[in-house]
Amino acid sequence: MTATLCLLAFGAVMVYSASSPEGAINGGGYGASEFLMYLFAAGLGLIAMRLCEQYGLRWLRPELIRLMLYGSCALLVAVLLPGIGRDINGARRWFAAGPIQFQPSELAKLALVFYAARYLADNPRRLQRGFRPAIAPIAVALGPACLLIAVEPDLGTTLVCFLTIVSMLVVAGVPGGYLTRIFLVAALGVCLMVLVHPYELTRLTSFLHPFSQQSSAGWQSAQSQMAVGSGGLWGVGLGQSVGKAMWLPEAQTDFILAVVGQELGVIGILVVISLYGMIAYAGLRTARRAATRYTKLLASGLTSLILCQGILNIFVVLGIAPLTGVPLPFISYAPTNLLVMLTSVGVLLGIARPAARELRLVDPAEPHDASADPDRDRWNRRTRGSSAGGRRRAAG
């Protein structure tokens, strides 16, 4: 919670700083509209975080998870229909009503994590019966969702969904051979996407030599790296960035870390990375201490969802990965994403509550499987053996 609140406060300052030049040029608002919408989304997100902390595990029944999954897929289909979804810069990803926008792919990310955690927790033995029986139920949900998101097109969110589910499969103990097949299928999907959208190939390759294509496909990468490089160690000062003044596209959303690097330098970027490191440590510790297999997988998945998105954005801004269009969690101006990220933190806090960590012999929401927790099974056998030995000594 400490790291999340620090990122929120930092995000509010940087959203106002990054959006102020464009707001002044276009309407004289000095970025106030984005700043106020960020605060509104953050307020809703904090309410959702608090509710999920107290009641999230109680609400996450299989019926609700299925409803979220089917509903998000229906919304992904609806947003692609002409006249329903809003087209911005050639991408149809949003429902819009005035200044309020909603991105259904963000809801799909959360629904996929809930569904995968429930399936992997309920079927630990099925993972060892072969590739198709183990992966098919997840592929049936992940495949159509990723396909619909990719058609929007939104390669970044597609990669975040895929990498998050793969990390959950690793935590669940899926054999390495299965993961190799999954990555081969994903590579084939990326190739097909490049054939359908040829400009994606340019985006995937321009990051290798962005300054050679500085006036075309490499413009964003080149401007981002120049902004970070010009900031040096300590930066040029808060609010003094030149790159955000119409040079750096999407400065308040996908490339807000470049503004951080220019204004606050490498130190500012390291502070942001340290806060994400705190979330990673706390999230994985929560997963390790969780009482049931389901909550362990759920905590791992939600932590991976935050980290995959954050790492991908950082890599894009620093020129380590190709352009994907993923916002920086808790900091970028992305209201729907902010709401989803805070909801994820709320569920993590609910798993970490002392009442949720109380050990139970059998989780009422999942069948007992000794192989799912061999340490507890060995402890139970040892306890029964020592008790029987004590009874025999007493009888003698």
C-alpha cells in the first residue's frame, strides 16, 4: 500500500507536468483536464481497492469470474463495431461518453488472471496429463481475448495478457516443454499480426536503429531516448522538460517515464523502479504466505500483471523493446488502467490480511489435493505418527 500510494502521488504530479504544455497550446487549460480526470480515476480506484481488500476474496466466486470473462469478451467484440467503439489514431479500443473513456481490454486482463488462477488451483493433476488437457481450458479463454485485443490493434496489452498468464503457468509448475510450445504458438501469432498490419513490422524493427528513422517510424523512440539522455543524473528540474512540449508524443500516457527522466534524471527513474520493486517483493511474499493454492496463484498473477506492464513500458521508453503502447502503472494518464491496477492491489491486500492467512485443512472453494501442498501432507503424517507412538508408550 505504501508503494502504491507513493506512485499515485508521484503520478498526479507528473501527469500535470507532462500534460500542461499541450493543454496550454490547445485550450489554455494547462493540463487541468487530464489532471482532474486522473484524480477522479484514482479516487474511484482507491474505493475499489478498499472494497476488494475487505470483500474481494468473498466476491470472487466461479460464477462472477465467468461473468467477467464472458462480459469482457462481449465488450471486446462490441468496441470493434462501427459506431460503438471510438477510433483514436487508427485504433478502436475505447468506449467514450464525453470526457469519460472506458477500455474493455483492461477488464479482460483482470478477468483472465482470475480465471487462470481458479482453473490452475482446481486442476493441479491435470497439468501432468499432457499438453492439450492441461493448456486447452486456458487457451480457450486466452486465445480469443488476445485475438480480439490484437485486432483493435493493441499489441502491448496482448503481450501483457500473454506474459502474465505464462508467469502463472510457471508458478503452477507447468513443465518446460509446454512453455516452449506456447511461445512457439505466440511467435506464430505475432507473425500473422505483422502480415495483417504491416506497420507493426516497422514498429518492431525501428527500435533497433531509431535515429536512422527519426523522421518516421523511429520518431517516438528517438525523442524518448533524447529526453532521458538530456536529463542526466539529476534532471533539468520539475516542470522544465522540453520534450513534453509537442516533441514527445503521448507524453502524459505511454512516454511519461521519459518526462520523469528529463525532469528528475536517472535518480527519478531509479526511485520509480524501486517503488515497483517494493510492490514485487510484497506481492511475491504475499503469494508465498497465502494459505491456499488458489490465493497463491492469484497473488502471483496480480503481481505479474503489474510488473509485466511496468517492465514493458520501461523497456520501451529506454529503447530496449519495440513500441507497444502500454501505460506505466499508477503513473501514466490511463483512467481505466489505473482503476484496474488499484483493484488488483486491493485483492492483493485482501490476500495478505491476517484472517486470509489462517491455515485451513481444506479450502472450501477447492478440492483437497495432497500433491498441491506436499509439505503440509508430510507434516500431517509426522504428527499422526508421533501421536500414535505416544499412545503406544502410554499403554506400555
